[in-house]
Amino acid sequence: MPPAATPVPTPDREGARGGPRRARDPRLLAPAVAGPLTAAVFVLATALARSHPLGPYTRNVVDLGQQYLPYHAYWRAFLLGDTHGDAFLNWNSGFGAGFLGDIGTYLSSPFSLLVVLFPADRPELALYAITVLKIAAAGAAMAALLIRLRPADRTGPWPLAALLGAAYALSGWTFNHGASVPMWLDGLIAFPLLCLVAEWARAGRRPVLGPLVVALAWTANFYTAYMATLGAALFLAVRLFTTGPGGSAEADPGIIAGAGAPAAGSAAVPKATARWRLAVLLRAGWTVGLGVGLAAPLVLVVFSGTKYADPTPETVFAPASWAELFGRFLPAAANVDTPALSIGTPALLLALTLPFNRAVAPRVRLAWTALTVLVTLSLQWGPTHLLWHAGASPNGNPYRQTFVLSGLLLIAAWFSAAPGVPRPAALLGATALLGALALAARTSADIDAWSYPAAAAALLLALAALLPAARAGRSAASRVLPVAAAVALLAAQAGEAAVSGMRTERQQRADVAWAPRIGPWQRAVAAEVARADAWPAYRTDPGPLPGGNEPLLLGGEGADAYSSLTTENTSRTLDSLGFGHYAKGRHPETLDNPVADAIFSVGARIRSEPTGPVRQDAAPRGTATATTTPVPPLVTVHPAGNATVDPEDSAFRNQELLLGSSVYALPAVRRTGTTLTARCPAGTEVWFWAPEYHGTAALAGGAPADFDGRPPAVRAPMRALGAVPAGGEVRVRLVPERAPALPRQSVGCLDRARLAAAVARLTATGATEVTTTGHGLTAELPPGSTGVAVVAVPRATGWRCAAGDAAPVSARSHRGLLAVPLDGRATRVSCAFRPPGVRLGAAAGAAALLALLATALLARHRARRAGAGSHPGRQEFTGRPHEARSSGRNADYAPRRTGA
């Protein structure tokens, strides 16, 4: 018989018959402690890193500042009714972009609603608070799961469940990925919750609550919920392999060492049969299907949106080296291109004791050890990499699923340590494994100067606490040492997590793109936007600031938009007109060009400058000035004709085609080395367009203009270089940082008088009045208008338009913009946007809701029949855990020795 593990006293005890006092229920205590503990450690890490709001340094790294912060600022305005658009359409970004898909991608978490509790000018504080609450909720959820995985015939120690729950929420994945991509934190919460749903399916319980939890997870963030669902499926598979109905031991002596017949007077132990396992799988599949169906109104809209989104270049998965993979188990290592596997050295030590812990049943040791090893290997294999990421290798952060492995490791740690402190042999075996892992990682480039010292200190403190507790006998020390061990483990785990979080934040600030904190500069721009805005008479563009998505953050109706669902047509249309982009096309940026402003009815433009250097450790100050210019209305009338553009042709010519007038002189350009020469009419404006060019360009004697082309990720916008001198000779001097790649027509000379005439003509023939609703637009036209009405909105699937009283049909395209044919009789055109997938999603959601109601009625009927057929003197097994508990055994643990 295997040696017994030293029990860890549980602070609460069951009272009189009828159950424990509710206030001391370990099922409540574990998550109630794990949540605040997680929040406290995360906040401590922020303070140690001196990050805002607990220090002067910005937290707005990469997409946190460019996407999630602006989206949450806009979300607050939207919830309070202060935006032009509605849930279907966002009029502010990308000259009009679908919004429901963005809600499902970035904002559908219930936590995002909390943004309304914060002032409008403190979106960073709101997002930080939401991040902390999500991480705390993940710790509480994992603790709630662990405390329900009962060791043997009793509840495991709730302090250990709380500690391991916090370790899960404060993993390296959280600090390196989740904290800077807050929408993924909903998957961190979802994994333990979906494992709880799997437990309910295994026990035949909660047939209504289970689908609702699945629906909540998939609605909050379906992308990481998908990964969490895969992880929960693996969890359920191992539970079915290692336990019987209700978690009871199977009547198989090969599973539990020393298992024999049930004790006298105990209930018969039901055996796990293939039929029972199939029934559990069917219940679980039904639960997930219902939940995903309930989430379909959002999920299908997002899925449909990805079909029309600007495609990113195909990524070929390249696994990390094994040294890098092993190195990511250590604290303070940070790299978005390798898997963040750290769960804290004390927690990892407990997880590594499982293969050596003879107090745990052999089948459980084998199954959970094999699962964690196989999931680790799945990170490195191409086919399983694609499976984890729903068939598409992501651009950047190729190991987004790592939080699932962190959760499985902590479940393994619970199974090993919950029945008692592992014996010294198991602890020493785990220490040897940990040492081998650290040795194998010594060549990893991800290792930080703090990694080995922090891990060593935490390991020594953990061993100093656990080894004496594991050897304690039935003396006073046996009651004191476990408490001391718990305190020391808490100090080691929390201290290492705080250090790891601090180092990760500092490395991110040093190594990746960042945006400054929100401060006086942004507030000055927002004030100018509010004064100049006259939508829908014309658009107001807030102009470029460090970061992105300025119209969401500051107001206005500009071109800048950064979304995973930016449509391909929007990106290609704006590219063809000389706009720039980031993020491989999914982040179009504004273009300060008068012809583009005329095309898109940008009548007010904010130009701003910082009054000092833009730094990480201070909110910037700056000045802002609004400039208004006469522009045509949002709807103009053009002759019918060729309606396409060539993205590879001249951006100057494409602008003229959409404007309907020739306003540029397009000279022949001669290139001699790094000098371009051409001839243009004196006094015209020289514009330089070279989207792939990286360097500076300047007219002779003029100030240089920067161009940041880095294909395919970054495309540089066209820029003005100055006026053509009296002689008409244009000489552009290039200072490239790499061999310049220039288009055929890189220079255009704008004639402002021609442009003014074109604007006057379009204004005279265009709409006399334009009104907009949340996701629609109506324009009144002069009588007798013929040709095509062009709406200055990029054409996207979902737009439907009509002329006069005709029935709306799918909108046509005129060189990438919405178009409505005119026959001379209609004096009104209208367009409205309905997100693709919304009708199918609503139908699927309604069907799932009906199925859920039927499931609830059926469950209630069965419960009534079971109650009517029960006999007070007879106990029947129904698959619920409490009805088989009198056997006193659990397949997860070997029986303890009761005598010498």
C-alpha cells in the first residue's frame, strides 16, 4: 500500500447534520479569497512597474493603446447615447464601418459595461479596472473549480484552492498577453467555468445553467472561448477515464491501489460503463451546442465579418526552440512569439510532484501527466497549432492558447497536493525535474536577468515550507507546520508573480510599440472636434495622434480605423487613393489631402502638435486648431460609367476619377540615383506618393517629409512637399533607409483652382439635404438627377440602397464607394446597413432558446417523476455525487493507510 500523504488541515469543519455553515463553506471561501488575492498581486506588479494608474509610465502598448482603449472610450459614449451610430454601424471610423462585429470581437464582455462608471476623460483608468476585475474573476473561477474536485471523501483545503486559482490568473500568459489584450481575458475566465460545466454534464446536473455559462463565455469572446472549450473537452475526457459516475471510484482494483469490495453498510459503487460515458458526452455536446447557439447572434456576425475582412498575409507556423519553450516556464520571461508557460515556481513544483505522488491513484497520475505533456507538445506541432486557432495561424502571438495549458498544470497540482502535502520523495523528484527544465532553458533568449534568481528564491522558500510539513507527525507541529507552509507558499507564489509581472511590463515598454497616456493634448483635440463637428453636413477628422483609432477616442468621422474586421474593400479603396495603413491593411490611417477631403466630405480637419517630446512617463501636452474648408455634401451625383479603380495605378488618377474632375498635373518623372525631376505649372502643390518607400523626401531647399513604408505591414500615405517654384522645375531629393521602391506615378502637382471648381460643381449637383440615422442615410437630390448617386462611404456587404420609392437592393459600387443608379425621376436616395450574418444568427439564437426551454421543461418533469417515485427506505443511484459518496472512495486518490 502506498505511503500516506500528510494531511493539510482544512480551516472549516462540517457542523451538525444538515451541512456546514454557509459563511464557512469552502466552496465559497476558495473563490472569495482567490479573487481579492489575485487582484492585490496584479495591482502590486503594476505599482512595482510604475505603470499608470499607479505610476507615471504608460500601459498603452501595441493594441492596448491602438484598439482596446479607443473602443472602450467609444463604448462608454455609445452606452450613454452620445454617438452618431448604433449597434449596427459606427459612423465615426473608416468613413462608416460595421459595429456589431466589433462589439462581438472587443466589447461584448459583461465587464465592459463597467466603463460607464468612470469619467469620459479617464478611459485608461476604466480599462485598467476592468482588466483587474477580469483577472480576479479568472482566479476566483479556477478556485471554484478546484474546490469542487473533491480529494477522496472530503473537500480539499480551500486555502490551497485559492492559492492555485490565483496562480492560474497570474500566469505568464496573463502578464505577457492577457493584460495587454483584455478581450482574451474572458477566455481565461471561461476555461475553469467550462470545466465546471463539464463536471455538471458528467453528473447529469444543471441542464439549464450549463448552456447559459457556455453562451456567456462564447458571447464574451468567442475566439478564446473556442480554445477554452477545447481545453474543457480534454478535461472531461480525462475525468471520464479516471472517475465513475458522480466522481465515485470504479469497482476495478487495477485503478485504485488496494481497492476491494465496498465496506459493510456502504452503498454499491457504480461502475463507469461505455454507455454511461457516451451519455455524458452526449449531454456535454448538447450543452455546448445550446450555448453556442444562444451566442450565435454575435458569433455569426463576427464569423461573417471575417469573410469580408481585409486578409492578412498567410503565416506559416514555426515552432519555438525547445530551449525557448522550457525557458517560458520560468518567471519574468517575456516574448510574444514563444509560449508564456509560467504559473509560478511553487505551483509548478506541486504540479511536477504528480508523477511521483503515490498517494494519488496510478490511473490519475498517468492520465493527467500524459495530458499535460501532450498539450505541451501540441503547442509545437503545426496541425494541432491550427486546431487550437480554429484553422487559421494568427499573425503575431502564435501561442494564444497557452492559458489552457496553465489551467491543466494547476489542476494537476491540485490533484497532487489537495489530499495532503506530497511526501519528500515526490517533492525531491519534482525539484529534480524543475532543475532539469531550468538547465535546458539556459540558452533561451527569453530569459530575463531576474528569471533564475526569482525562481530559485521561490523554490527554496517553497521547499523550506513543504518538506517539514510533509514529514510532520501527529504532534503539535503537525497542526502548526501546515499553516506555516501555507503562509510561506503564499509569500513565494505571490512574490514571484509580482516580480514577474513587474519585469514583463517593463520589457514590453522597452521592446514593443507604445502610445502615450491620455492627457491635455488629446483633450485639446477632442474639444476642437466637438466645436467643429457638424455631422452629417460634413465630416470632421481629428487628425493623426500617436496610437490610433482617434475618431473613437476623440470624436469626429475620420478615415482612421483599426479593427480585425476592417473590410477588404475599405482597405483597398483607401489604399488606391493614397491613404496609408498599418496592421497589414486592417488599420487605415487618415490622409491630410484636400482632394481626399473633397471626395469624403471632410469639411473640418484638426491639426495638432505636441508642445514637447512624447514620452512614456508623462501625459503629452499639445495644441490643436480646427480648419474648415468648403466640400461637397456626403452624397454627390456623377455620370454613369466605369466604376472600378486600379490599386496599382496612380493614386492621383484614382482621386480624379472619384472626384470627377482633373485637378492634378501628372508629369513624367525622371529618376537619377536618389533624385527625382519633373516639370509642373508654377505655384501648384507637389505631392509625393510612394507607399512602400521608407525614408525622407524633400523639394530642393524644403523641409524633409518622413515616409514609413514597410510592406506588407505598413503603407505610407501621400504627403505634400511644397510649392512648385517659378521656373516649374520639380526636384525631389530622397534619403532612403533601404532601396526605394517607387510607383510609376510618384509625383502629382495639385491645382487648387481646379479643385475649387470641382467642389463647386459637385456641391451644386449633389444632395440638397442629408439626414442620417443610427445605421442609415437619406439624401434629397435636385429634380432630374441622372447617372449615379455616390455616397461617400466605402461599399461593404450589408448595405442596401434605393432610389425614390423603389425596394432596397444590395448597394452597388462606384470605384469602391456606395452607389445608387438614378433615372431622372427619383429625388431621394436612401441606404441602410444590416450586418452580414445577423438574420441567420438571430434565427439560430431563437432556435437555441426554444431548445433550452424544452430542456428546462424536460428536466423539471423528470425531477417531479423522480420525486414521486422515491421510497423513504430505499436509495437509488441517479448519477449525482452525493448519492454515491458513502463508499468513501474517489478514483482520483489512493486509499490512505489507517494503521501501522
